[in-house]
Amino acid sequence: MFLPSERQERILTAVRQHGTVRLSELVDQLNVSAVTIRRDVTALADRGLLRRVHGGITLSHRTGREPEPQRTTFGPTTAGILLGMVVPSVEYYWPQVIQGAQTAVNAADGRLVMRVSSYEPGEDRRQITALLERGVRTLLVAPVVTGAYGLDLLRWLAARPVPVILIERQPPPELPTLALDAATTAHAIGAGLAVRHLVTLGHRDIALVLSRQSPTSRALRQGWHDTLTELGLPHPDSRLFELAVYGTPGWATTYDTVLRRCRELGATALLVHSDREAIGMVERARDLGITVPDELAVISYDDEVAATSDPPLTAVRPQKHRLGQLAAELALARATEVGRRPVHRVQLWPTLEVRESCGGQPD
């Protein structure tokens, strides 16, 4: 009986000798179960030491001279191409991303077919499988990437027979060499842009208000914390708040508590995710006699309806339409480009739209 490290070394030796090895052959050679072989292969693939293919494994990197890739042109080669897209929602954030992807696919004379996972465990895989059966040539997906389920799902995606492009998702540190393209927004940078703008206006005590249910919260918290640290400003946990969605039962009382606490702490500015929560904070501030922006500056992270607030909200705007367009262009290139193509991880910066709610000069 071999130790796990010995089995894995024998697996690597077999791959080096033969280039590609079927899992069934490894089961016979090592006299262990298929489950044990899959576990060893997963560990090696996660470390970037080999690559899984349908029914087997191969080297992570081929040797020898590769053909020069041709310049991708979206013309006859993409006409009629079918792209699949799986997103967690069509109600918030994602409509503009979907429209951007549709713009790129239309320009390439292709067709976009979309499915919704609704943040339900297991739905990502089910919807992706349905699209593969539909005959899509490539996939745009925003899957769960955290926890054991997320890791297994990403491994499964990397082994699909068509290219997969992640949207607003990055493989976690546990999968450092997962060969999937990704198009994401630099949300932490966006939070930093907001903090720096408030500092230029004279604010030194800046609180962060996050939507409790948003997957963007972690990046915003990191950007807020890191920027305050870089600028030598305070960032204690007492100035970090998580709120339920605006309009849910008890929201007004909760928002009032946050505003009173900010006044007690001496916080003079808020970065709020997202627009609806920021609008709710401004509304409750008005009822509590706190004037915006004279006594409290507010910046929203979203900018879908921020300009309609009273006063209009300064907002960090993720470039959602451009993100969807870029992700679809990556998918089209991956599906049609001749020759090996390196992994692309593209990140877009948000922009800061200055309006009246922080007291700065509107653009």
C-alpha cells in the first residue's frame, strides 16, 4: 500500500512518460479505488502539477514550439456561434452586465442564451449542464466560488469541454493555477476612490455601511480598510456597519441606530453599499435633523439610481455594461482563436461620479 505522496509521485511519473493517462489505467496500476485516484488527481491539479481532461489527466504545460496565435476577428468565424451565460440574478446589478454581453455577441453575429441560478446551491451546475446539452460553444458564468461546494464547482468547470469565462468571480487561493479566464471589477479600488475623495474634502472619520447580503461586501471592506491605513486614518470596527436591505421590516429603526452611532463616534462621512441603502440613510438622516452634506457626507457604491436621490448622491460606478461586453469578447476569442491562448484575468476599475451629497464640486 502506497502513501498518498508516493501515489501522487507515481501518477506524475506516468504523466511525464506518456503525456496523457486515463484514470482507469491508474486505478489498475496502483491497485486502489477510483475515489482514491480522483482525490490524488484533484490534489495535484489544484497545485498546478497536472491538468485534468475528459476521463484522464495530462501535463499542465506542453513542451515544444507552439503555433503562433492568429489575431482574432469577429466575422465569419463567429457568425451563428452560441454562447451560454449563467448569472445569479436578473433584478439587481446583472441586467447591465447581461446587456453588455449581448452587445458583443450581437456585433459578432452570434446568439446569447441565458440561464439564472438565483444563488441556489446546485443550480449553477444544473443550468450549466443544460446549456452544454443545448450546444453552446463557450460559457460565461458567475458561480459560487467559496467553500467546499465552490471549489468542487470550479474544478468541474475547468474540466468542461468548452471554454469557461468567469464574470465578477476569481478562483480562490486554494486553486492558484486554475486555467479559467475571468473579467472582474476592482471593487476594492472603487472603495479606495471614494475614501480618497472624502479625504480631499477634509473628512478624517469615514464609516462604511454594507449590505448584509452582498457578495461585494468583502472587497469593499478591504478597500476601505486598506485605504484608511495607507492614509493614516482610523478604521476601527465600530465604524463598520452591516444592514438589512432597505425597505425590509424594521429597516428605519436600524438605519436610525447607525446614524446616531456615527454622530456619537464623530464620523462625518459614509460610504454606503448600495444605492437603495444610501438613499434610505439620507432619508432617515433628514428625519433625524442631520443635513446632507453639511453635517454628513454620503457616497453610494452602485450608481444605478443614485442621481435621483435628494440631494443627488456622489457614487462609485462599476462599469457593468463594459464588463459584460469584455467577458463576451473573451469568450468569443477563446472559442474562435487559433493556437494556444494564455489565461486572461482582466479587471476594470470603477469610476467616481461626483454629485452634491458629499459637498464636492459636481463634474
